[in-house]
Amino acid sequence: MEKLQLVAMIQAYTGIGIGLMVGLGALGACVGVGIMCSRFLEGAARQPEMIPALQAKVFLLLGLIDASFIIGLGIGMFFAFANPLLGALGG
Amino acid sequence: MAAEQEALTPGSYIGHHLAFFEKPVGQGGFWTLNLDSLLVSVLLGVVGIGFIWWVVRGATSGVPNKRQAFVELACEFVDKQAKDIFHGDRSFIAPAALTVFVWVLLMNAMDFLPVDMMGWITHRFAPHGFRIVPTADVNTTFALALSVWLLMIYFSIAVKGAGGWIHELFCAPFGSNPLLWPANLLFNLVEYISKPLSHALRLFGNMYAGEIIFLLLWMMAGAGLAGTVFAVPLALAWAIFHILIVVLQAYIFMMLTIVYISMAHESH
């Protein structure tokens, strides 16, 4: 019974941690992508002939900005399915 | 699926699909080979680069056929990216970038194959699990990123000399006053550690998270009629988005390879 309580506590806090990791990461990534795309639209409106060149850079930057968020998502998924913190309990 | 050997719970389904085809060569997790990543990545490398080599071997300078035109398009695309970033002799960087791009693209594209259908084939020799996407294995992405890191260090020393490189480690970017040496070293160490780390983990995170989301969607689809009705459009949307991610991540990996190696050629 004691062990079940401990497992439940570890799972609960891990769940909260995963939620924070994914939520805050998504917040940062979306705000960053929004700012970058707004600048792209501004530049595209001023100079339509630059659109192809800028578009390639936009996709590149999209991947770079998403990087930390996706890394956080990967770590979150790792904790969700193979929680190493449970290993200390042997369960 | 191994439904007759174990009860099919959500956890066991996902756990089964996240299990590697392992071969221990020593004690502990570090000395365990992930044979699935090794086999699939080597196979895809041979197929991809071999295809390009085979087409180039039979290339003609007259009117090209479609295969040759395709390979020429790919080579010109990568060469243009390298030329835009690196203004020196790109006889090493451009082929390295092409290799990285083709190989990572093929490895990422293994994510398009449905895992349960691949299981029909792989269950014969790997009943506990077989991961078909090598870049969803952190070992593969770190191998690629560490190779680029070693190239970075090699070119830094080759261009600036060992003494020049050490000087740059201690004196750039803040200045050569001895009081600033610890700050410079710290700055450069952080840069040298964060580059391969982010290079590897970006690709790994995208592929691993993509696979997990697919598995979760299939789990939802297996949970009754309501689950299937909601999961199929979501899975379709995610699959289409994932096509973009696969190509984009290969492109980003290639661009960062070019950028890191060209930055190693610069001196401050």
C-alpha cells in the first residue's frame, strides 16, 4: 500500500512536469514563430520579388525555432512512457 | 501484433513499438547495439548513395535522361546552398552536405511506413520490437552530429593551425586581455557543446515525437468507434504535416552541417 502511494505520487508529479514542459515549450515556440512570420509577411508586402528567397529562410528558421520545443516534447514523452524516476522504486 | 502472447494494453502497445532490436556486447545500456538502427541506416545509406553513384557512373553530357536530371537537380540544389553560405573551396563541403541530406532524408522517410505492417515482416526475426526509423534513435542522430563536430574541430585546426585554434579558444570573442581568458573559454566551450547537442537532439526530437504521436493516435483509433471517428482525421492531418517535417528536418540538418563547417573555416 505504501509503495502504491509512492508510485502514485511519482506519477502525479511527473504528469505535472510533462504538462509544464510541453505547455511552456509550445508557448515559447508559437510566440517565436508568430513574430518571425509577421516579419516575413511585412517584408513580403514591401518587396514581393523577395518572396521566394525569404520563404526558404522562413522554413529553415521554423525548424530552428521549433527545436527546443520538440526536444522538450521528446523528453516529456520519454518521461511519460519510460519514467526513469520510477526505477528508483524498483516499480 | 503479439496479441496472443500478452494482453494488449495501451502501455504494452506503445512499449512494444518503442523497443529496440538490441544486441548486448558488454554490460549495461551503453554497450548494447541497436541492431535495427544499424541495419536500416547502413541499408538506406547504401541504397541512397549507391543510387547516386550508379546514375553518375552512367552519366552523359548530352541530353540527360530523367534519372540523371533528378540527380543533377539534387546536386545543384545542395551546391547552391553551400555556395550561398561558404565562399571558399567547397569541394568537400558540398558532397558532405549532399551525403548528409540524402541519407537523413531516406532515414526520416522510413517514418512513412506503417509500423504495424512492418511488424508483419520484422516479427519473424525480432519478436520483441524493431524500430524502423534510425533517426528516431538518439544514437544515430548523435553519431551524425558528433561526426560533424569532429569535422568542425578538424577544419578549425587545419585552417588556423593548432596554435591558432588554441589562441582563438582563449581570446575570441571578447579580447586577448589575460583577464578575459576564462570568459572567452567558457563562451567557446558552451558553443562547442551546444552545437552538436542541439544538432542531434533537434532531429531526434522531431522524429521520436512524431512516432509517439502516431502511436498515441493509433491507440485512440483502437479505443472504440468514437475513438476511430476522431482519430482518423487527426492522424491524416498529422501524417500530412509529418511529410513536411521529414523533409524540413533533413534540410535543416544539411544546412547546419554546412554552416558549422563553414564557420570552422573563419578566423576571428
